[in-house]
Amino acid sequence: MKSPSNLSLVMEILQSTALEVISANNGRQAVQLAMEHKPNLILMDLHMPGMDGHEATRIIKMDEELRDIPVIALTASVKTTSVATSPEEDWEGAGFSGLLRKPVQRSVLLKEVSRFLNFSVPAEAAVQEEQRNAEKPFLTPEVLGEITKRLEGDFMDSWRGFQKRQPVQEVRDFGMRIKELGAAGKLEVLRRFGDDLVSAVNNFDVVRIRDLLKGYPDLKGTLEERAK
């Protein structure tokens, strides 16, 4: 790449994955390394000293053993006009499979690379995924039994009362209690049901209120399915 800082940034991002990364400082070296290693993907800076990215890509695409390797162009000067007025803008016609604009954003780079390669989630994202998993409910038979007991106990008593009439405030309180139970137990299905019911009451949506209350007995079965 033309700028050492750009090269360092891209290298740092890609090395946070399980990908093996090889770098070149100019177009001639890029062609040489491509011939030696036959990589699965090439990120090609269009502006490099000596042989530029366009010439390097042209040579690579002429080689029978390399022509099928996808090449993503890296440039800071691509315009967004609908008509290509320079070789840089006609990146598809120049044999590139994709294009990234500098400075490269981490999420954009990884998303583009993932179109061509399968790689492990970066460490930072993996930690976030673990945190999300830790927040998911762990429905043991004991926990499910306790929640079911509540749903079939005082909650069910309130629900039966709503079969005759639906006092607005009582229905709203019912929804809030279910929502709180779902939030406390990290049970999205309960939290969402309660939230929807409260919203329907606030909007005076009688039809929606009746439909939601009609589906209340199904919550137990839904939780049992999630616990399997």
C-alpha cells in the first residue's frame, strides 16, 4: 500500500481474525507474492509506488493460476458518479471483485472480506457474543416450573377475570407484571407479550387487546419449547 498507516490499519484488523495475512509494499511485490502463495483473496491498493494496483491486477488476471482469485480494490479517490470518468471509477471493468474506500472502517472491511472468505469472529466480537449468550435465559426444569406456577396461578386468575370484562387499568397492570417477569427472568417471549399488551392498552386498541389475551394460555407451551 502507498501509505504505511493504511497498511498497518488493514493488517491490524485482519490479524484480529484467524486469517493468514501477507503484505506487499508495491505492485511488483504484490504480483510476486501472489504467484508464490496463491492467496484466496487479494486487497489491492490502487496507488502504490512503481507498479500501481491496476497494472498489478492486470498481470494477476492474465495468469491462469491466479485469474480466479478475487481482488478487492482499495482507494481514497473513487467518486460516486453514475458514469465512470477514470480507470479508478470503473473498478468492475478493471477486473476487481469489490471496492473499499480509505480510510477503511473495521466493520466495512470485515463485511467485504467475509463475502469471499470464511473466518473466525474477531476476539472483541467473540467476547460480545459470549456476553449476549450469558444474558440468554437458562430454562432448567426448576426455573420453568417456577415460572409456569406463576403463569398458572395468580396470573391465570387475572386472565380468567378478563374473559368477562377488560378494565383498562387492570389489563395494563397485567401486562406490566408479565413484562417485569420476563425482564427479571431474561425471557424475551414474556417481556414482548407484556410490552405488546401495555402498548395496545395505551393505544386503546380493543381488538389487539383481545387477541393478545386470547393467546395468553399459549405462553406456557412457548416457554416449554424454548427450554428443549
